[in-house]
Amino acid sequence: MLAEILAVLTVVLAALACVLAGLALRRTPSRSTGDGVEALPEDVHGLRQEVAALKAENADALRHLSVVRYDAFGDVGGHLSWSLAVLDDAGNGVVLTSIHGRSEARTYAKSVAGWTCEQQLSPEEEEAIEHARP
């Protein structure tokens, strides 16, 4: 009998706690800017400025990469030749090309500015630059 009374009392107290919690949430003032958007703490604005600075700093990072593998000569297989484009957000960087033959390999580097190159590009080098473009 005592256990049943304690169980009922526990349920009543739990229900009362839920009601009080609901009332407390209703009375908590919301930080609103007037247009329904929650006001942000001051440190969030500072974080936004830091993120913007990091994005600006990261713009000239060489982060757009693409590799094109191919057979430069008909008698050599295995796609051992390759062209690698390494560029930043503005399309500035370099295209590296390694052409493998049966008895030798040659490597070339061509600078790229604004997604174009002053030197003549091979179709594979052009493809590497195009695939690196975001």
C-alpha cells in the first residue's frame, strides 16, 4: 500500500515538474532582433571576422589539383605519362608534365596565370587545368 502511494506521488511530482519547466521556458525572454532572427552573442561576430580573414588568406593557397594520366607514345602503355595542375582560386599556379618513353622520361613545368598559360599547352595539360577549375 505504501509503495503504491509513493508511486502515485512520484508521478504527480514528475508531472508538476514538467508543467513548471514549460512555464519557465515561456517566461524566458528570447533575444530577438525584431525580425524574428535570434540575436547572436558578440563573440560570434568576432568569429565571423576571423573566418572572413582566413578565407581571404586561403584564396592564394594552391588547393585546386588535377592529374591526367595518358600514354604519350603508341608503343608505351600503362598510362605512365601525366600532367598535374596545381592552382589557387584565381587560377594561378603551375602545370607539371612528365612524358615517359621506352628509354627516357622528360619533365616540364609551365606557369599558369588566370587559368591560361603563355606557352603552348598540350591537350592533356589543358584538360588538367580544366579539371582543376572549381
